[in-house]
Amino acid sequence: MPSTGVQQFLNELGPGLITGAADDDPSGISTYSVAGASYGYATLWTALLSFPLMAAIQLMCARLGMVTGCGLASVIRTRYSRWVLWFACALVLIANIFNIGADLGGMADAMQMMSGIPAYYWTPFFAVVILILLFWTSYRTMARIFKWLTLVLFAYVITAFLAHPNWAAVLRATFIPHIEWTKEYLAVLVGILGTTISPYLFFWQAAQEVEEERDMGRETLSQRRGATKGELLIARKDVITGMFLSNLIMFFLILTTAATLNVHGQKNIETAKQAAEALRPLAGKGAYWLFTLGIIGTGMLAVPVLAGSCAYALAEAAKLRKASLNLKPRLAPSFYAVIAISILVGLGFDFAGLNAVKMLFWSAILNGLLAPPLVIMVVLLTSDRKVMGDRVNSRAMQVLGWACALLMTVAAVALLITLCQ
């Protein structure tokens, strides 16, 4: 029986959809909740702005992996000097490991909210569970299971309507940017940009496109190099769909927390429990369950992506041949060692006594500060005919790429200036 258009569309969704789901990780949920609670509807315009920029950068990374047959770090290694390569790897390692700790802490904080058992018991529990699943199953198996938990986040879409927001104010804030020259507002802005356009997603997207080609039997570089117009169109649909869903959740997370927490004067979120209160109009006491499942589901997707992108970056930089989440640990020991070390070092941050929500928020800011140099590298590489041949960026893609680099750089510099005043 032939597949319908909808079935074919769903079958073609892959790395882009998973990347989009992983982007709404606990750090993202926390950052959007802080934005909505602190500034109401004022930051809704960022969802409209970030979508085309995020989609463009992720599509560049997807095309880079498909056309070259290599991951991002491999291409940087062959095109630039060693210091540029290791500088790029250092940026992603720093951002990712802190983000891993933040996400594990967010998951543990959510479980404490439900069980009453202190979070410091849950952080090592989740770290061990993730490692066991990665070592003895596969990331693809994990993605198939936990991506369904992320659907809980769509509860925020429903709640946004049940909360009866001021729709005139919502529309105004969506289409008319509001910016305040304060360190608090700029921190939120950099955090939003950092958690939507994150360095780890660049490395992950390119690496997963290479993995997809390996699954097709294209084991050698010569077999993987190049991509047909049809393959690039499928990747385009996949990436745009994933980024659209990611930004849709972002928009309604900000909207819901603005219409509930901010309206009732709860502008300073200190715990996951406070963020969960935004779901009360929909689920009452069940809001805690929904929020917990959403945090855990996105965390179970995102932590392996964060650790995996560290491993892909270092393996490609060091020219390791066997580096894949599709391989068993005994076949790629160095690759899996990086994953384990990244998660364990990230776990160490959770025992430093930091507030979980603040740690999640500051990990987003760190991503926002470290992303601009990597965005510039991605745009340069995908605009280079020596790398991409005749599959270089279109003029529109170049404009979006440089606009993204400029916006993130200006926001990061503005934040640093206000912090120094």
C-alpha cells in the first residue's frame, strides 16, 4: 500500500527533528520561563527573529555534513590551522560540559519536586541511567523512547489559551521588538539566543547527517561526499520542521509564563516548582507531573546530544576512525570515553551548591557568549567553494548567517559592557 504524503513527510524527518527536540532542553525551558516571568510578553519577538536565523545555521551544518561527508570539526581541521580547530573544540567543550551539569541539575530538581527526595540523589542517578542506555542500547533507541515525553511541552500551547492573555499585547510584543539597556534584560536576551542557537547543535547536526549516510551503506568518504538536489530538499524540510517546532514551544513557554507568573507578580523564578505553576490552568496539581515529564524527556534527549557532540568534535579533530553512536563501546572506546567523562565532569558542577534554575539560565548565557565565533566559521565554510563545490550558500542564506553572527555578537558585547559598568 503506497504511503500518503503525510506518511512520506514523517518518514523523511530525522536529524533535524531530533535536533529541534533536543534544543528545547531543560536549559531552554528554564530560560524561556525566566524570560516570561521576568519581562512578561516583552521577549516574544525573539521567537520570530530567531527562527529563520536558527534554521539557516542548522541547515548550513546539515548541508556541510551531507556535501563533504564529514563532521564540522573534520572540515575545520582540513580547512584551517590547528589553533582554529582546537579553539573551536574548546568552545564547544566548555559550553557543553556546563550545559550537561545544568540539564542534569534541572532534571533532578524536577524529580525532587515530585518525590520529595533531595536533588543530589537524582543527579548521579540520571547520569548513570543515561550512560547505561548509551553504552548498552543506542542513542537512536533513546530518541525513539524519550521524544514522546517531549510532546508534554505542547501543554504550554494549550495553557497559553486557557490563561486568557492580553492578545493585543501579545501581538504587539511579537512584532515590535522591545530592548532594555540593563544587564538583567541583556542577560535574558543572550540566554534566549544561546539556548536556541547553541554551539553543540552545529557539531551534532553535521555529525548526524554523516551517520545517516553511513546507515545507507556509504562507509567511505568518497561514497559520502556530495549530495543530490533531492537529498538536500529532504534535509531542508527536516531541519525547518525541527526548528519551527522548537521555536513554537519557545514562543508559548514565554507566553504562558508571562500570562500566569508575571501577571500575578511572580517575576523571580528560583525553583522548577515555580515554573510548573504556569501549567496550573490546564492541569491543576497534575501540572507538576507534566512539567517533570517534560524536563526529564528533554533532558534524556539533550544530555546525550551534548556529550555526543563533544565526542564527535574531539574524535574528528584527532582523526579517530571509529567514532559513532551507532557503534558499540568496545568498537569505539575513545569516543565513548569522551562521552562518559563529559557527563561525569558535568555532574561535578551539580555538587557545587548552585541553584538549579540559575545554573540552567547561566548555561544558556554561556552558550550565547561562545556561539558567535562558531557561527562565523559555519558561514565561512559553507560559503567556500573549496569545501562545498557548487553547493555553497545562496545569497539569502549568507545574509541570514551573517545576520545571526552580528546579532549574537552585538548582544554578547552589550551584555559584557553592562556587566563591567
